[in-house]
Amino acid sequence: MKKILLICIIFFMVFPCMASHIVGGEMTYEYVGQGSAPNTSKYTITLKLFRDENCTNCAQMPADVWIGIYNNDNGSEIIDPGSGHNYFDVVKASESLVPVNPFPPCISNPPVLQYDVAIYTLQVTLPDNVKGYAGAYQTCCRVHPLENVFNDSGSGGGTGSTYSCSIPPVHDSSPQFATSIDAICQKKHFTLQYNASDKDGDSLVYAFAPAYNSGAITDSRNVNPAAPAYGSVNYINGYTSQDPLGDKAVIDPQTGIISGIAPGVGEYVVCVAARSYRNGVFVSEHRKDFIVNVTNCDFAGVELDPKPVSCDGFSVDFSNDNNSSQNQTFYWEFGDPASGVSDTSTLKTPTHVYSDTGAYVYKLVINRGQQCSDSATQIRSVYPGFFPGFTSTGRCVNTAIQFNDTTKSRYGAVSAWRWNFGNPAATNDTSIIKNPAYTYSATGNYPVQLTVSNSKGCIKTIADTIAIIDKPAFDVTNDTLICSIDTLQLTATGTGSIVWTPNYNINNENSFNPLVSPKTTTTYSATLTETAGCFATKSVVVNVIDNVTLNAGNDSTICQTDSIRLNPVSDGLHYVWTPAVSLNNNTVKNPTAAPSINTTFHVVASIGKCNAADDVFIRVVPYPNANAGVDTTICFPASIQLHASGGTSYLWSPSTFLSNPNVADPVATPSQSIRYIVAVTDVLGCPKSSFDSVLVLVEKIVADAGPRDTNIVVNQPLQLNGTGAETFTWSPSTGLNNPGIANPVALLSESQQYVLKVQSAAGCTGTDTINVTVYKVDPGLYVPNAFTPNGDGVNDVFRPIPIGMKSLKYFKVYNRGGQLIFSTSIQNKGWDGTFKGKPQDTDVFVWIVEGLDYQGKIIFQKGSVTLIR
């Protein structure tokens, strides 16, 4: 198979200004042997810095660096015995080029990659201690810009770097990662072989981890590194320390291989932690952060899914993870000759159903027989029936929680486990044994994850959230009351074992449902234990009496159709009332009774085998038969006497317009329609009132002989318009075409006053008058020649007086300059002597007016008027 993945790994460390060519670094340690002094050990600490040779105006690698070493027992810093400083000044030992892997053929837009690495080596002897040591080198700043980490182009902040190592108290050397340079093409599948070797033979577990910032470092000058712990850089744009290349790139925890689909063009901070285990016990963690440079290159090729086994069924989907547009044709061979003609396919993404279990070699050829052809083979094992699972025992804080693997494997044996107990406050919350135990130091919900695999290569991850509590939750019987001759069953709910105390008149102190028969009041305590150290205690008080007390309550009277709550005084636990027919519940202590006749209720109260009985009498009396009379109508202003009956006392509401609201027959003089409600009581025994109402409608007749008083000329028809009721009578009938309708027409030769009388269906009447002045002149618009708008109410408005006119077309007033200062088409509307709100001075103004008389003739006039102030 051709090597077609181009991966660019840029281990990074960024200096401001002249140091921006530094793109990565790593600190390792190696145990050399015992020191010359007793109880000491020799170590070689190595710092690697990587440099981009393609930058412009690049500075050289630092000639020396300062490395700090801290004692984890007490936090003290180790003194350099040669210089007396609390840091070690380490001179560069060597510098060489980093090998670049060859590019595959047919690559388009290939990147230019050239890096070198500088080595700084420190020999140091350290006293043996309990918690080991921490070494560190800090500098500012990372390359700018970055796609997944906050870009601070200034100094310090969260964008610097800390390279550190953690030396355990046991003799150990850190894992060693291989160094090589490749390229990653955007949106293309890639595989990064980031596995490490461990000279001690420890097993390694790989995971993404947060990259460290530089703390308070503000520039690239040598400074004494700070003590641990170190803070994380700030991730942005949806990326996290666990998804530094996006959710389509993952790291294999067993091999250290980073693979998936690359993100877009740019530089990405990635930190990998390799945890070493010796005989299943955690030893140390080696961290390395670096920059992955994703470029805009492309290539044809085959990238087969590295998944070695199908564990879910015989049907397998195939695809080429290299999605280059240069891939034109596809030829698949599934390695399953028993499937016949189905053993090959020319589809881009075929599905094949294997005929049996086993390991199959399948192959994909792209661009078969063409330039830039590529092929690859891969083994796909088919072993369905792999079902991971786990259980946990225990729930309490500060006690060991036992986790048990329940994975089922139809083919092959379950062979490897990796547990993550989901405790963010701890770094040792993992295990690689089958059935581990873990102790949580705080309550809360923890996401537990198990990655499990079998000997056939199946690997799956499952997760579940466990709730860690302070103590197990359980319930016991509520405090209760029993008779001294009775036996009571106590009840407890929960899981685990239980012990009841005291061991007094109890049939089984280890039962969740024991029987007790105390002769005196006793407090029983139950202790529930789920696992060792995980327990809780609750108590129940059993109050013991020799007899039941009962008083059914006082006799009472209620109104018929009402209900009453019965209130006995008793220490009984159970009740039976009779008769039950008018009770809402005859087995509760306080039932609601609604008898229709006089009733004696008998109640029996009991506590176990002890009981007592008593009676209570409920007298039932009908409500008063309230009657407020019939609804009526009166003419305003008028009075009416109301008539209520059915009781011995009365109360009317509202009391408005009533002569006396406390009598049966008050006189009402309302000014508007109103509904009166009367409350009636009697002396027959019902303590409540009955109610009835009566509506008094007040009819107000407002006669209107409209229109208003008006002027006409001889023989001009005038349309009258009366309103106010249902019937109309005009008097006198002189000149009217019909005096008995609402809107007669008057034809007059002399002035006349008409009186209009209206009457409603209820007989209410009203009158109004209208004065009609008849002028014996021709129809026209009569305009005065002067007016005095001084606000005295006399001659304040200048307007034409219409006589015999049907309508006004316009009335306009102009000043001496010919400016229009007033205009209207509404009859009887005039000018008040102002213009735009400002009073006009004494002067002569010109007016014009035009209208239609009642015969449709146009009347036009003009003239002048004098405004006098």
C-alpha cells in the first residue's frame, strides 16, 4: 500500500517578536542510577525545542535555558549546587534537522516543511523522597494566530507555554516519542503515529489533555519557572482540550494513534498525555503539546477505515476516507469468495454481508489502470456479539465503590479494560483492571466510562452516570399509635441489610417488616447498611395507650342543602360513621355531612383492637322562602314601593335610592335602572339568609324636536326630525303634512313655534319645542360689515347668515395683501379674527361667499368687513 497520508506535526513554543520561530518543545527525564551520596538518584533531564526554518528574519535557537526543579513533598525549589541559583542554567548541547517524510505522488499544492531541533541536557542528582519532583521550563509566546486557542498578540496572558516533566518517587524514565515531520491536508483523512516507547517496559495509556499556559511570563527572556500546578490555555471556536482538532479526530488510548478527518487550514494546539502503569499501578504522566499545521493540499489515494473488526453484525459498510476529487473510479474486493458475485463492487460506498465469521482481507483500488492509481488492503474481522456493560456496588461518599465488568463476548475473550471514573478533581481516577474499586471524596453525579476490548479486536466504550450520596436513602414507618393489646408491623424500604434496636418485643430485628408489640411507648431505630461504611439510621416512635378517647362533638343546626364538617376529638387511628348515606366518606376522622333531614351520626374510633363510640345530632332546617316581587318599569322621575316576603327580617342592597333598606316594603326613587337584592331571614332555625332580586327599570324620555331653532323663507319646505320615543304628536298642526309622525314637512308663510310630545310603550312622555322664523325675503347669505372679536360674547365671530339656503360651498376672508386667512364650507361657522393663532389688528378685510338656495340656485356674494379692536 502506498503511503498517502501527509501529516504535519509541529511541536510548539512561541516567543514574542524574535522568538516566534520556536514552534514546539518537550521535556523528558531518564533515571541514570544511584547518586554518590546515600538515598539519592541521578537523572538526565532533556528539553527539546523545535524551530521553523521557513520564517522570515528568524532568530537562532536560545543559547541557554533556565530549568526549575521542585520537590513535590514540600514545594521547595532545588538549588543548583554549582551556581547557588534556585534554577539550572542549561547550555544548548546540539542542533539538527528534523527528518521530513517523503510526499506521495500526485499531490497538489504540496507544503514546504523544514524544521530543526535543539537539545538542552541537564545532569542532576536528587534526594529520594515520597512524592517525587517536577521539572519545568516556561516562555512566552505561542505562534499567532491559532485556530483553537485564544490569540493574544501581546505578552504573557494565556498564550504562552510551559514544558514540564513529573518525576515519580520510584526509579523510572519517561516515555520517548518519535520525532518526524509530515503534512496534513484540510478536510482529508489523516493518521498520526504518536506512539511512544518506554525503556522500563511500563504499559502506556494515551489521551488528549489541556495544554499549559506560561503563567506570569511576559517575554522570551530566561526566567525562573513557577512551581506547579500549571494553568490551561483558553480554547475557542468550539474546540476543547479533548477535541483540539474537532470532533472528527480521536486518539486511540492503547496505541497513541491520532486519526480522523482534519479541520480547516490553520494551526492547532494539541496536547497528548501518556500515562504509564507498572503492574496496573499508575506511575507517572508525560505530557507533550504541539502544533498541527493543516495546509491546503490534496491528493488521490486510498484511506481505509483502520477499524479491524466488526462486532455488531455480518453487514459491513465500506468507504474511502480519502475524499479527494482526484479519486475517479473504485474497485472493491471483499475477500469473501463464498459470497459469489457479491464479493466485488464498483460503488463508491458499498455494503457487503459476509457469509460467516472470520478474518477477511479486503482491498480497494482507485483510478484502476489510470495515472495516480492507488490501492490498499485491510483486514476486517467479523465477530458479532460483543456487548459491553458494567455494574457498580455502593453509593456513599468516602467509601469504596466496587465496579464490575459485565461484558459479554460471543467470540473471543474479554481481554482489556480502561476505566475513567469521571472525577474532575482527581488525576488518578482511572484503572485498567477488570473489576476496580474507587472512592469518591465528594457527593455528586459522576460520568463513569469503560472502554473494553476482546481478543478478537472488538473495542467499545460505554458510559453511565452514578450518583454518589452522603448516605443511603430509605424510609421507615411514620410515628404511630397502638393499643397495648395490639401487635404492629413496622416497615422499612431500601436496599442492603437492616438492624432494628432496641431488641424489645420485636419478632425479627433484621427484617424490613418486623412485628412489634411494646407495652409502653418505645422508639425503634433502624440502621440500613448498603456496603461497608455506607449506612443511614432512622427512627419511629410507637406511642402505646390502654384505651381510646372519643368525643363526637357538639350537636349543631344547618340549613337544608348545606353541609357541615364533623369534628370529633379523639386519638383514634381509624373511624367508622353511620349512617353513611349523607357523608362524603364514612371512614375518615372529619367527614363532610349533608343530611336532608334531622340525623344522629354514630361514630366508632379505634386503635387496633381498642375502640370507643359516641353520637352527634345534626338538626336540618329549610332556608327562608325569599321573594323580592316582580320586575317593574317606572318613568323618571317617579317612585315605587318594593314588596318582599318570606321571612321576619329583611336587608336590601344596594341601599341607594331606598327610603329604608331594613324593611320589607321600602320606597325606591332611583334615577336609573337598578337591581335590588333582598336578604331574608326567619326565626325557624336556619342561621343563614335566603336571597332574591327585583329589577326596577327607569325609563327616561328625552324629547327632541330637531333640528334646532331655524330660519327659512316663505314657502321653503322644512324637514322636522323628532326623536325620543315610539309615538309622536306635533302641535299645532299648522303647515304640517302629518302631525303624527316623527319627521313631518312644514310649509309656512308666517313664523311658528311647534311643540313635540313623545310617548314610550310604557306610557312615559316628554316634550320639546322648536321655533321656525319665516323671513319674507329672497333666499340668500346675509353678511355683516363689522365685528368686534373681544371675547364679550357679542358679535365676536364674523360669519354669513344663511336664509333659505340648502348648502354653503365656501366662505373665504382675505387681508389687504390678498392672503387667504380663513375658509370654511360649514354653515354658521365663522372667523374669530385670528390668523395662525395670532389676533389680527383693526383693519378692513375682503370676503367672498357662495352657496345653493333650497331651489338649487347658486348664490354668490362678496364685500368687505371691518375688524374693530
